[in-house]
Amino acid sequence: MSQLEYYLRRTAVTIGLVFAAATALFFFFRAMPGSAVDIIAVSSASPEQLEALRAEWGLDQPIYIQYYQYLANLLTGNMGESFRYGRPVTEITLTRIRNSFILVGPAIITAYLLGSVFGGIMGQSSDSLTEKYGTISMAVVGTIPDFFLGLLLVLVFAQYLNFFPTSGMLSIGTQASLGSEPSLLQMMLTTDFWLHYTLPFLTIVFKYLYYPALVMRTSVVEVSDQNFVYLNRIKGLPRRRRLRRLMKHASLPVITIFPLSMSKAIGGLILVEIVFNWPGIGSLLVEAVQFRDYPVVQFVFFLIAVWVIVGNYVVDILYSAIDPRVTIEEGTA
């Protein structure tokens, strides 16, 4: 098939996967036992009040009507209202999503940049002490749970050395000076924010450093036997330049796993946010699950699913630009 046909096909598949993910999330959470009304029923609410809540939230409607309304709202960008807060879901989650992504996004990118460089050095230095001890150290760090790694950093750098604060995004004094809802720019202009930011940032970097490092190391070792490597050596190119070219040809596997690592980091961010009391999407998700707040939970998981699906779509499209060897053969299905 031609490149245009391939792009159109991948686009159609991506749209279908997003629709399938939205559908699966809807029925999965409706199949869970209990609802927000059942939790409220534990209080002194009367049966009439509970019935009014079911009608207000649309829970008294047949499941197919709820599904139709859910899809209609999704297509129009209306994610519904939170059962718990009575406010639009996007309004509740926007700040939390921002807080989570300013933490996990730069951390994963940093981990992949550092891990790729370290993995390339290990792969180029095959059978050396650098490769041996580097591989062992990366494997050990990768087995440590992220929350435990965060606790270790807090114990060493916050409790013993007293270099950084233990939790939150801002101290009480800074929060009071900036107001109840400071903008991201206002927070980032303060030293206090970066002191609070450092430990959770390093936790995610250290946790996800091993994966790109080991994948890049393996890919470099596999690519090292190709003819262009010997050609670059014969040309007398400096070691650093040869490593850069080698890593470019070996980068596809690392790029492939990047969206998956990002989604995994977002999913595992709950425990990190709890350790550092970071007001992100993880803590909001825990509260929403406990309260059976379907709109909030669905929206959060839907964003994670879209990130994975669209991320893989973008990676597939960029393959041919990154490595000219990746081509689409004419006439193949």
C-alpha cells in the first residue's frame, strides 16, 4: 500500500481504538458493585432524596440510554458533572491534570534522554566494566517500587540532610502570599516550588531510567554489526560522533516504548503523589473511585487510554522519518 493509504488506515484504526476504549470504560465502571447513591444512602438521606439524585444523575435510565448520552456528551466535549462536587468534570480535573503532567512529563523525558545516552555508552562499550556494572545497577534500580524509592529520597534528602521539603507543591507561607489559586507561572517563579518539585521529579526519573537504558543498550549491540558502523570507523569519525549515529539507528525500540512508559508512569503516579502529597490526578482518582464518581474516573482513564493510543499512532507515523530503512512496501496489506 502507499504511504497515504497506510496513514489513512492507521488513522481509522486509531479512531476505532479510542471509541472502543471509551465504550469499555463506560460498561466496566457500570458493572462495578455500588454507586455514588449507595454511598450517600449510608447517611441520613431519605429514599425520596436518593431517588431524586438517581434521576438527576441519569442513573434511573436504562443502560443503553445512559450509553447514548455518554457518547453524545463525549463527542461534544461535555464530560458530565461530578457526582461528588456537582461541578463539570473538566473544571475539577484540569488543575489536577496540569499538576500531574508538569511532574511526570519532564521526568519521563529526562529519564529517556539520560537512559538512552547511558544505554548507548554501555552498548558501544560491550563486554566492558561500564556495561557490566551499568546493566546490573539499572536492573536493580528498576526493581525498586516507585513509592519505596520516593520514601528513600525523603528519608535521605528531607529528613537527614534537610535539603528539600517532604510534601506538597508550596509551603504554607508561599501559598498564602500567592493566593488560594495561583497560576502555574506564579508558582514556577518561586524557589519554594522547585524545592518541592525536586524529590518527586527525581523519584520518577530514577524509576524509569533503567528501561530506555537497557533497551538502547540491547539495540546498539544489535546494530553494531551493520556495515555503516565499520564505514564510520574507517572514515576516522570521532567516538562521540560515531556513538550519535549509532544511537540514531538504534533508537526505534526506545521511541516505541516511550508512550507506554508515560502511561505507566501516569498510572503509577498515584503512590508517588501520596508519598509526596502532590495534588495531582492520582489523589483525585483515589477519591473518585472511593465515592464511585463515574464521570471523573471515566474521564481520567479515558485520557490515559487516549494518550497510549495516540502516542503509538504518532510513533508509527514518525518511523519512516526517523529511520529511512523503515518503509511501506507497495502492494502489501
